Amino acid sequence: MNAYTFFTTHGAEIFSTTLEHLELVLTAMAIAVAIAIPLGIFIVQHPALRTVALGIASVFQTIPSLALFGFLIPIPFIGGIGKRTAVVALVLYALLPILRNTYVGLTGIDPAVLEAATAMGMTPWQVMWRVRLPLALSVILAGIRTATVITIGVATIAAAIGAGGLGTFIFRGVAMVSDGVILAGAIPAALLALIADGLLALVERRLRVS
Amino acid sequence: MPSPTFAPTKISIEFRGVTYGVNGTTSRAEDPVRQRESTPENGSRIPEHLTHSGGVPEARNAAGGARVLIADVSLEILCGETVVLLGRSGSGKTTLLRLINRMLEPTAGKVLVEGRATTEWDAFKLRRGIGYVIQEAGLFPHFTVAENIALVPTLEKWNAARIAARIQELLQLVGLGGQDFAARYPRQLSGGQRQRVGVARALAADPQILLMDEPFGALDPVTRAELQREFGALAKRLGKTIVFVTHDLREALLLATRIVLLEHGKIVAQETPEAFLQHAHPEVRAFASCLDTEDDATETAAWETSAREEFPRGAGGAKSA
């Protein structure tokens, strides 16, 4: 079956699967952001923990994605077959780019600016909220952008553990030896990644303070 | 110029004691200082070994030995004085300055501001009451000029109308009235204008004390001279107590009511500008001699100019004057 006929005959299914994929990605990203940004702020204030936190996040990044999904299945509470396990794995993947950029953004600020802030009587929290975070925002967003694109790609593999999403078509296509079916998963996934990348790039540019 | 006489010490900053090491400060608020000090380009800052010495009674050098940064310093600064701390890189002048607003804490001895040890002050309150100007101004790039100036008043929760009025007043004061500078961002200003905003920001909450760390050091010579003159006039008018760090003797002579020369963390001379140049200490002579060298440089430039005039381009042997 060629791709065109598959798209025309299965349009509704492709659309709903794309939404399912998007849901996986957004859930994982929301959780990853909620963990990585506060953690980044924390390690800026406790530099001793920096190496450990970044190290652990890097280790997750190095595990092949299919293996990570597999490893999680037997783990109680977060594991098993289905969406929950997939989200956990995706969160682990997304942590590093966000955490690293948060840290780099918060520490890469002109020392003269930070010195002035402190010398003028700002408390450490005021320095964080009013100076460091606003100035780091575009760098942090760049991390979120990278993580989003990675997550959209890796989420296709989540279908292997029954989490659904566009990977369903890809695995089905591989089994059927059908390029058309593979493309039904691959093309929407690629489009999602491109659109997300473009939109976040726009936001990032608006937030940049030169 | 007769040296001015000052009122008795209503506000006084005193350094008393025999030996000062300096604590790497204990609060996270000082992170930026540590970072700044450990950047290689800030060669004149306190050496890096200070940066990890939190809580240790004396600053230690890389080999672990104690190193005294400020020693045998007893300095009283009276209300309305402009004291210039002069010295080479690493002589301890910036350390001394930072002790005043508790960016650094003394490990021995005492630093008193208005009769109270800085360590007894609430650090944030103390700092908000002391204006601070640094090289390159350190303006907040994400704040407009107005927001930069408004920083301390905002922290002190002034009402909006009062802050707005104060911003206009200060822009006038530093020569940035007229055009609408208030809405601009620092990146839209020249170096000299940024430094003017830096001064305005430091003066915002009308502090009695102003600390300035080589504020004009990064400016081109013409702009620097302009700002030095204007600031000198402003300082006289405002009557603030000013502590000013520089390694430029000319600047010191222009602005100071008293010059304090530091060498290896010790005060080696304390004189009025008039008396300073007569002082016999070798370090004073060293500084005075570069004044001569700078004169030579000026003369060389003058000679080059006259040489160009004598031999105009393409004029061959033509006599033009």
C-alpha cells in the first residue's frame, strides 16, 4: 500500500494518533520542566550538588531509548505496560537539556550585573527572581526546545510498550513491510517536531535580552 | 585649593585593628562576588583563593597558607569627605571598599559604619543605604534606564509617583535630562551614558555614603575626563561621603579631599592631594613618576601633532607656516 492511499483511507486514525502522540509529549514535557527548572535553580545555589545532578541526568541520556523503556517495565508504580511508563521514560530523557540550560543560563550572567545586584542590597532570592531568571529565560527556553524535539522523536518508540502514539504506525509498518504505513507515523512526527521547533524558536527570540 | 574642614563624624567609617584577613562571605548573596573575583580578566580583584574560604578565619592562598589581605589599617572617614583609595592591582583597595558594605567580612578587627560594626548591620539594609558604582556600571540589561535607577527605591517600597519623580530628578542631575533616556535599555546607550546611569542608580535612594570602584576605568580618555570633571562638581554639591577606588593618580588628585595610598594591604600614605605629591615614600614616588611618564606621553603626542603640521601630506618641501 502506498503512503498516499493509506493517508486518504486512514486520515481520521492518523489524526487521532497524532493527538495521542502530542498528549504523551506534552505530559512528559510539563513534568520535565516542573522538575528540571527548580532543580537547576537549586544546584545554582548549592554548587556541591551540581556534578551529581547533571551526572545523573546525563546517564539517562546515554541509555538507548528502547532499552530504557524495557528497563522501566518491571519497576513497580512507575513501570508496567502503557502510557505511564512511557511518560516516565520521556521525562528522564527530557531532563538533561532543560537542567543543563537552566544551570548554564543562570550562571552565565555578567558577573558585574550580579555584583551590582548584591551590592545594592538585593537578597539572594531577589537576585534569583529579578535578575538571574529573567536574564536566563531565553537560554532555558532553548533547552526546553531541544528537549521537546527529542521527546517527539523518542515518543515514537513508546509504542513498543503499548503507549500508543505515532510509533504505532511505524511498528505496524515495519511488521507489514509497508513504507506507506511507516510514513503515516513518521511524517506527522517529523511535522510535529518541525512545528514545535519553529514556534519555540520564535518565543526564544522574543525573550532574548542582548 | 584649601583642604575643606569637615563636620565631626556624624557618619564615620572606621577600620580598626591590627590584622585583617577577609572572610569569604558566608551568605549566598556573595556568589556574584566570588564569581567576579575568580574570572581571570579581573586581575585587579582579590585573588581567587579567597573565593572558597567561607568561614575560615583568614583568607588562604592556593598552597593553604594564611595570607593577610589588609593589615595594620586604621582609617577613619568623616562625613562629606571624598577619600580616594589609590594603589596598584592587588594592593587591597577593592577589598577595603567591599568591607564597607559587607560584600566581604573582616576576619579580624572591625569595620564600623555609623558607629556600628558592619557584621551587626542587616547586610541588605546596610547595602541599600550605601550607593555603589562599579566599572562598566553593571546595569541590568533587562531593565530600562528608569527601572535600573528605580531599583533601590523599589526594594525599599517607595510609591510609584515618588519613584517617577526621583528618576526624572536624577536623570537631570547626571546630565541625561532632556531626551527620553528613561525608556531606553542599557544596550542603547554609550559607555559614558551607561556610567552616568550607574551613578544615578547609586544615588537613587539618597544614600549618605557612596562607594565607587574604578567607575570611569573602562571609558575612553575623553569621556573619562568629562565624567571626572562633572562628577567632581556633583560630589562637591551633594556633600556625600565618598570612598573611591582607583589606580589613576590624576583621577585621585582631581577628586579626592584625601588620598590614601595602599601597598600590599597596608596604608603607606594618607595626604591631601596638595601634600601627596611631596610625600617621600617610595610607592608615592612610583605613582608620581608615572604622572611624569604620562606627561611625556602627552608631550610625545603633541610633538607628533606638530610634526604633522610641519610636514603636511604631500607638501614635499613646501613651507606652509
